[in-house]
Amino acid sequence: MLQAFLLEPGRIELKETILPEPSDGEVVVRVKTALTCGTDLKAYIRGHPLIPMPGPFGHEYSGYIERTGRGVKGFKEGDPVMGVHSAPCLECRYCERGLFNLCENIMETKALGAFAEYILLPRHIVSQNLYHKPVHIGFEHASLLEPLSCVVHPYRVVLLDGIESALVIGTGAIGLMHIAYLRLRGVKVFAMDISEERRGLASRMGAEVVRENEAVELREGLGMDLVVECTGKEDVWQRSVDYLRRGGRVILFGGCPHGSRVSYDTHRLHYDEITLHGSFHYTPEDVREAFKLITEQRLDLSPLLSGEFTLRDITEAFRLLKQGKGIKYIIRP
């Protein structure tokens, strides 16, 4: 089978590899659609600790069951499916506490390699986070299951009761999905981004686009109930609290490079009761919610899809993303 390998930052190579044979509980999925994502782009530009190099990459996918291992229940060859690339072990100390997104083994047992003709899914992913794709949902939208699962995750803790306004900073794919989700929940959303193209997409998805000075003016009026940071830049993390009202909350969603440090005004955090909330990955419950949102077609995420390429042209897709062109590209194996 043909598979894309990220050899080093800026260098992707296609290789012919052996079609995997599923073991007990495993399935092989024939990839119909894979999507690029911000983590893939970070790895392509500078490397990423969670994407080993050289190695296969890509983790947003949908397709058909090609082969099943012994003991697989609920799936058979030919079934259209949509899924994610990880699942908790259910045995570690964090899983025992119900903190499934923080599972000690979840990153070591994830399935990378969606930029390929086929991908092997381990037993724990098949049993927890693989779903049948309904006929009325296209493979492109089905492949959004993984990033949407990440987006819904923080709202299990940062409850939206009483949240009337939110500022989303950074309107790439994740920021745009936050906008769509918050709008669905009845929140008035403002958005800020340095890219004219992305500001336009944010407006198209129902956000009121503001610039830095306007965001500060909003703070002087009262401030946002919620700020969602989606850039992964230290200076933006630090400035996020500046747009909040007293008692406001920040979701720090964008991941900064390892070793990054920021500082906050302790007086503001303490006396204004500002809450900082980090957000990482998702739980099986989050995946179920994202699956429901997609299959019930409650969110219009089509503006995120910027075009498509064959697997042989995958480098061109990442070249455009590196230049800041497009949001997500469809890769057709």
C-alpha cells in the first residue's frame, strides 16, 4: 500500500509498505478521506513531540472496513466508518479516576498513518471510538470527528450556563469549530485573527470580527464572559485575560512549544476571580457528542475544507498551509 512518511521537518516521502494484517480485535480501514490538521502542520514545520520522525502521520480519517481481526463485533468488511486515532487504556491511574483524556498510555498507543491507502486500528480504539458512518454524511465531514471531539471537550468543565459572550482568538480550523459550537449553544461570539482570509471565514460562520483595539474596548465596557485561546502563542496566552470581565474564564486551547513560560498579574487572577482552564485531547464521551453533532448535521463545518489533493500531492497541501493559505485540505489516497 502507498503511505506518506514525515522523514524530518519539511520533508514528506511516499513509500510502498505492506498492507497490515489485523490481530484480534483490530480492523484495517481503507481510507477514503484524510484531513490535514494544525498538529500535522506543526510537525511538518518544526517537528512535534507526539509525532515521531521518521514515521507515518495523519490522524483524521474516514473510510471503509477492509479487514477485521478475530473477535471484532459490530463491524464487518465493507462498512463505512468514522473514528479517531486514540482511546484510553481503562487501566491506568488516570483512567481509574475517570480522566480518560489524561490516560498515561493514550499517546503511546495512538494510531498514526491516516495519510495512506489503509490504516490499522488497534483493539482499544475499535471498541471505544470507532463508529458507523451514516449514508447521509459525506466522508469529508465524517473525518472531522477527531478535531471536533477535542473542541467539545473543555465545555464539560467550562459550563456555558451564564456565558453570554465569548472571544475566540485564532480562527484556524480549531477556532472556527469553537465559533460554530459556541454559536450553536447560543453564545454571542467575537473573533480575532491576524489573517484576513480567516477573519472572513469567522464572519461567515457567525462571529463578529474585532481587532486588538476593539477587543480592549470591549473589556473596558465590561469584558468577555469567556476567552478561547487557539493560537498556541505565548504572548497571546498572556494577553487572553485582558479581555475578560471579572469572574471570567479562559480556555487555553492552543498548545505552545514545550518549555514555554507565561506570567499573569496575580492581583487580577485573585481579586477578579479569573479562571484559567487548560484543555487537552478528548474522552470517549466527547467523541460520542462530536459524532452526534456531525451526524445530526447541527454544525456547518464546510467552510473549514479548503480544497483537496491526491496522496501523491500531499506535499503541496502542506506547502500551502505553511504559507497560511487554506484551513484544512482533503487528502484522497
